[in-house]
Amino acid sequence: MSTAFTSDECNVLAEALDMAWDICLRSGRLRTLDVDLIKSVLTRSIMIEYEGGERDVRRLALAAAAHLQVAQPPITTSPPTTPAA
């Protein structure tokens, strides 16, 4: 992933990230303070799709949000529970 992007392309990528973030927030599954990690996962997914030829902002955002939902179990800040013996 060593591509240079024009300002118009950067605008498309930024818009897709904003839309993907909004989708994730509205899903109710994000319960973490690690916003940077989540946005990094979304950004990487958008970049991969974009470099694969997708240019539609909505499709980029939906693919990134779907990738996050599939790649990660529900994200919470509470520690995992240990099963009773």
C-alpha cells in the first residue's frame, strides 16, 4: 500500500471513513475508548477496497463497517468473564 492520492481521492477516503464511523456508532456495538484502533481498522479496510477499484463512498463505508463487525466480536471495556467451575 504505497499509493499517492490526489486531494479529491483523499476527500473520498475521508468521507468514507466518516460514514463508516457513523455506521459503527449507530450499530451500538462500539463500547470502547480505543477510538484510534477502531478508526485504523476502518481506514485500512477502506484503503484496501479503494485500491481494489471501489470508488463509491457509500460502498466503501459499508464494506469497512461490515469488515469491522465480522473481524471483531462486540468490543467492550469490561474484562472477560471466567466460566464457573
